[in-house]
Amino acid sequence: MKNVTRKLIFYLVCMFTLAIPVSGGTCTNNEIIGYIENFDGENLRIFGEEITTGTHERVVIHISDAPIYDLLTGFRMNENAIREGISARAAYTAAQYEPYDALAIWLNWDDDNAAVFSVVVSGNISHSADSCIFISCNGKYRVTISPETDIICPRHGRLTHAQIRPEQEFFVWVDMITASNPAEVYPDKIVLIE
């Protein structure tokens, strides 16, 4: 039952998430979930499922300055954390030739964190004694933070509801999401992206 719930959450997240924007031109972006086959310090070869088509692919991605995150912790990593054989998810530009340019890389991907995504806080924040509610800048999510939600800042430890500010960006581990507009999101953990 847990896997069915996770897959439903993942499906809903995909429905409500826009493609990562890329400056300069109208370029379609892709995402792949799979395993790292090889990393030479600049180019990453991943074998896995391409999200938009559902086909199994082997892609080579140039990491350049793309952010790298560990989905077990939500913390930012550097390229030294990339190892052959570990699970990964990568967003990349759909250029004509490989290597494609990475937009973001998430390490240690599995079904239990399939519903992890990022949100940027809009100016519309409502604080109360027992919750904090905000709308994402893209208007797709209405996020409700309860007292049980872990709010983590990698540099300073735990944050309080009152420390959530407009324009902050968080990774959100989804506990529950509804198919409304905007989607109602009830996370069990959020991590400030610094």
C-alpha cells in the first residue's frame, strides 16, 4: 500500500510541476531516474527511465555548475559525492547531441523519496500558533507546515515557522498532496536550499 501511495504522490507531483526553466531559447528539458554507470569528473552517464517518455535510456550529462543534492538529507553536495552504482535523478536540457547540460542532480534516489521537490516561497505567508501556510511562487502549491514538520537549515540546524520568508527555496518531502489547484501539500520535512 505504501508503494501505491508513493506512486500516486509522484504522479500528482509530476502533474503539478513545471519544467525547469532554461534561459535563452525554447528548449525542452528532460529528467531521468536510474543509476550512475560512470563519472569522469565532468560527464555523468546514467542508465534509467526517462520521465517524459517512460522509456529506458542511457544518457551522458555534463554536470558543469548544476546543483547536486543528497535526497536522504536534502543537503547540497559537490561532485566528490558522485559514485558509480548509486541511484540518481537528473534534470537536463534536451539538446540535439550528448553530453546534455545538467540542470540539477539528485543523489540517493529511491521510491521512499519519490515525492521530493522544490518550492520557492511567495510573499503570501500565513503564520499561526500551530502552522505556517504559504503559496509557492509559481502558484502551484499551497504548503501547510505543522509543528511536527522538520524545518531544517543545513548551516544552522532547525528553523521555526516564523523564520520562513518570501523568496526562500525549500526541498519538500511530501507526506500528503491533494489534486486541487493549487495543490495542497502537507510535508513531513522541508530543507532550506542555500
